[in-house]
Amino acid sequence: MQRFFIYLILFIAGFLLFGWYFSNITLYLILSLILAALLRPLTNRLNDFHVLGQHIPRWTAIMVSYIAIILFLVSIGLLFFPLINNQI
């Protein structure tokens, strides 16, 4: 049992050292994992959708998902930009 805790501490220390060494890309990696997790259900749903009796290709479903997220973020920005601009 003591050996397990030593290995666990070494693993955690190695993981933290790895994260510190690559800290300039760690944020991008975390954000990309979150974005992939958020877009997977939408992409799967679009991939199962039939158009003229055929499935939508995976790459098309991914592009539509990205466009939907971009449009959502732009619309939120357009909604709140005038409100914030009036407060300044």
C-alpha cells in the first residue's frame, strides 16, 4: 500500500511538472478538450440526420457545429456590446 502512494505522488509530481513545462499550450489544450466535449453531441446528431436518403458526412457535421458555435458567440457579443458600450 505504501508503494502505491509513492507511485501516486510520483505520478502527480510528474503530471504537474509536465503541465508547468508546457504551460504555454496547456490552456489551449484544456479549451480544445472542452470544445470537443461540447460539440460532440451536436456533431453526432447532425451526422445521423438524413438528407435525400443519405447521411450528412462527418466533416460537414463538424463544420456546421463550428459555424453554429461561432454564430452563437457573435450573437451574444452583438447583444451585449451595445449595453456595455452605453455603460462606459
